[in-house]
Amino acid sequence: YGCRGGLIALQVGVVAFLASAWMHNHPEEAVLGPVLPEAADGRKRVVILGTGWGATSLVKSLDPREYEVVIVSPRNYFLFTPLLPSCTVGTLEHRSIMESIRYITRHKQGRFRFVEGECTKIDPENKKVIVQDKSELHGATTESELKYDYLVIGVGAETATFGIPGVKEHACFLKEIWDAKKIRSRLSSCIESAAFSGQDPKEQERLLHMVVVGGGPTGVEYAGELYDYLDEDLRKWYPEIADKFRITLIEAHNNVLASFSKELISYTESTFKDNKINVRTQSVVKGVSPTEVTIKNPQGEIETLPYGLLVWAAGNTARPVVRDLMAKFPELQTCRRGLSVDDKLRMLGADNIFVLGDASASKYAPTAQVANQQGKYLAKVLSKVVNAEDPSKALQVIKPFEYTHNGSLAYIGSEKAIADLPLFGSNYSTSGPMTYLFWKSAYLSNLFSVRNASLVLLDWTKKFAFGRDIARE
Ligand code: FAD
Ligand code: NAI
């Protein structure tokens, strides 16, 4: 018996050793964690995915006494995206445009539960979501499942790469705080390396060539910020290389800023010309290597442009979790942009799921303004529907979502901005330094907290007094 016992112990030991070695070698394998228990008082549960524009606007307007609210997001803060391009060159510090979701919900303390994790699967049949804790602190990724009575999807979108080779690997995106930090750091590397004594002139030329792909508002605003950095700081701190700094903006269509009025498109293109930003329209990126971007030019020829920094701002596409859910409704969910919804933001095919912001495919543009208004609207819908005896009947008496457009604004560099504003039923276009002041005041007043507004104001003052902080990120 002693011998058999020893053998069994040995076998158990070997199995345990092999299992632990396997886990060690497969850190991505999930360990199913605990399930968040249902509310003790039997309240219905609303799970909100995301802490972006749509979800945060909803959370601010909700009354969490009516039902249990659980917010799930991989980031525990709201990000004011309109000012993100300013963080890439140090006009603003990134923390100034971030606000903790716990701070935002502080007045309703204890009434929201926040789970920092990424929703990887939505199971509409069993009304549950799978959430992964992606923390780097553990060897293995912990998974947990979360049941819901109602689900709100506000996960936004990711940057589209259209499967173009090399984009994912070599380009920088501009969507999240970590993207802006990566760009700032890469910009520093390019400049310091170009300034390195004895640097090969050809390599210096490549390192100082900044390429932006996408002439939408993100690409244009980033190119504008880069120009300011060159004009106000690079010339001062690196006079020996400043004249070699080049900015190229590549756009597939005939012109940049397709959603703005013709007048403002011409104004932007002429401002960029004055600022020596090379705008290459009708040029389509076909591939990206670590040092070169390949384009098809208007003549149909293939050209390669050496670059130091490549920022990719070519538009949005649906996130994997959204695509996975769409695949469960192949007949109803056919729009590649995101989840199709009815006029009350209810997902087609799933009565208990609402979708807002960039994750949805509606007739509206994927903007912060739309997501913000949808969040407020959805708070009203949920308060009527969640505890109703007949939710479909309750939904019938609610007016459909109507978007009110308050205008489009964009910063284009050299203290100039453009604005298309709705005025008495028609469009009023304005541009230049006065519009820049309007742009500044509009964004300052739209920041979600007084704390953020004070920090942004302080950063602008600091930049005015001392210039940008050019220390490496
Ligand atoms: P987001 O704000 O992107 O939020 C998505 C949230 O979901 C995030 O919290 C994210 O962490 C979370 N999330 C992601 N995946 C998961 C998951 N699997 N599970 C759970 N949570 C998840 N619009 C304007 O109207 N005006 C502007 O000036 C403007 N400027 C912009 C500047 C830049 C640089 C960018 C990138 C965008 C800008 N936009 C602007 C567009 C605007 O930011 C978006 O339309 C808006 O953020 C959409 O809101 P959302 O809530 O749908 O998504
Ligand atoms: P976008 O979709 O508006 O623009 C992307 C651009 O990239 C398009 O013009 C497209 O033609 C171009 N493009 C795509 N593939 C290309 C390729 N292979 N080669 C060359 N060019 C290519 O995307 P953007 O700018 O990121 O904006 C996304 C949304 O966010 C929009 O709805 C926009 O209105 C909103 N937004 C608004 C801002 C503002 O109002 N100031 C600022 C930033 C974003």
C-alpha cells in the first residue's frame, strides 16, 4: 500500500507539475473566475460596456436607485477625445483630458459597480457577457461571466486598417491615451536620432519626415498640431535640423475633410500649403514597412516614401466583440460599420440590448456629439423600460431618438480653426484665429469636469509661458 500510495503521490505530483508548466507556457489561457452575484435586493441589472462618450453620458444621466448598474470597461476613465491630438506633441498633458469614472459617478457613490476588464463575448441567448481581466499582474488571464437583464453596448470602434500589410505592425494610431503617448515618444526618438552628431543625411531626412494617413478630422488636426510643434518648439530647440522637418498628409479622396463645407476645405488646404504641409490627395496607401510607406499616386504609379513617424487615421471599423455579436444575427446585422439599431437604439434582433455611439450603425456620423446625446436619451429609455411589466409597450410611448447637430469644429494649426455652424436653418462657415478662440472656449466648456477644465487651462497657460515640454515621454 505504501508503494501504491507513493506511486499515486508521484503521479499527482507529475500531473500538477505538467499542469503548472502548461499554464506557465500558455499565460493567455483563461481561468474562469467568479460570477458577479445578482443584486441582493432583487433589482434588475443593467450592464454598460464602455466608459467613452456614449456610456459616460448615459451613466451621468442614470438614476441608479431604480436598478443595479454595472459598468465594464478596459479603462477606468473617460477620455475627452477632441483634445487628444494636442497630447501627441505636449500642448496638453494627457492626464488633463482623462477623468476617472469613479470620480464622475462620485455623487452616486456606491450605486454603480465598476469592473475593469474587456468584454470578449456577448451571449444574447443566455443574457450574459464574458469579461476578461487583462491586467499584466497575473500569469493567466482571468475570465468572469456577468449576467444582465439589459445590456448597453458603448464600446466604440477601432481604427480601420483595411488589411493593408504592415499598418498594424508599424503605424501609430490616434484613438487612445496610450496611442498619443506612443506618438510623443516616437517623435522624440526621431528628432533626437536625427540630431545625433554625424547622422547620415539620408537617414536624417527619413527620420524627420512625418507622414499622416487619412485626411479626415483626426488626420488634419494631428498634422496641425505637428506644424505648431515644428514652428514653436523645434525651431527654438533644434535649429540645426528644423528646416529638414517635413509633414505629408496622404488622402485617398480628392480633398481632405469630406464632411466640412467646400469653403472650409479650401481654407484648410491653403493654410496647409502656407505651412508647407504637403497634402497628397487621390493617393492610396498600399503597404507599410518599418521605414517606408508605399502609395498609389493619382497617376496610378507606385511610390515609396521613407518616413520616421507614420500616424494612421484612416477611419473606423467595428471592434471584434461587436463583429462576433453581429455574426449571431447574419440576416439582421449586415452593416460593416457596427450594430444596426431601431429608432430607440435597440439592437435589431435582441430586445434587451441597446447600442450607442460608434459601436452602432445609424444614419448619424460616428461623433462624440452623437454618442453624448444618445447617452442622455438612453437614460430616459431605461428608466421607462427596465422595471416595466411590458417593456415593449413602455418603449412604444417613448419618442424616437432625434439628433441635434450643434456644428462641426476642427483645429488646423497655426492658431487657426474651422467651424461649420447651423444657424437659422442654414450653415454658417467660419475660420481663422477668432474661430480658434471659439474652438478653445467650446471645448473648455464641454469638458466633463471643472477639474479637467482647470488642468487644460493650466496646460495652455504653461505652454504659452514656457513652450512645450520636449522631454521624452
Ligand atoms: P469611445 O468614446 O471610443 O468609448 C468606447 C469605450 O468602450 C472606451 O471606454 C473603451 O475603453 C471601451 N471598450 C472598448 N472595447 C471594450 C470591450 N471589449 N468591452 C468593454 N469596453 C470596451 N467627435 C466629435 O464630435 N468632435 C470632435 O472634436 C472629435 N474629435 C475626435 C478626435 C480624435 C483624435 C478621435 C479619435 C475622435 C474624435 N471624435 C470627435 C470622435 C469621438 O471621439 C467618437 O465618436 C466618440 O468617442 C464615440 O463615443 P463612444 O462612446 O461610442 O466610444
Ligand atoms: P474619417 O473616416 O473621417 O477619415 C478617414 C480618411 O482616411 C478618409 O478621408 C479616407 O478617405 C482616408 N483613407 C482611408 N484609407 C486610406 C488609405 N489607404 N490611403 C489614404 N487615405 C485613406 O476618420 P477620422 O478622421 O478618424 O474621423 C472618425 C470620426 O470621428 C468621424 O466621424 C469624424 O467626424 C469624427 N471626428 C471629428 C473631429 C472633429 O469634429 N473635430 C475630430 C476627429 C474625429
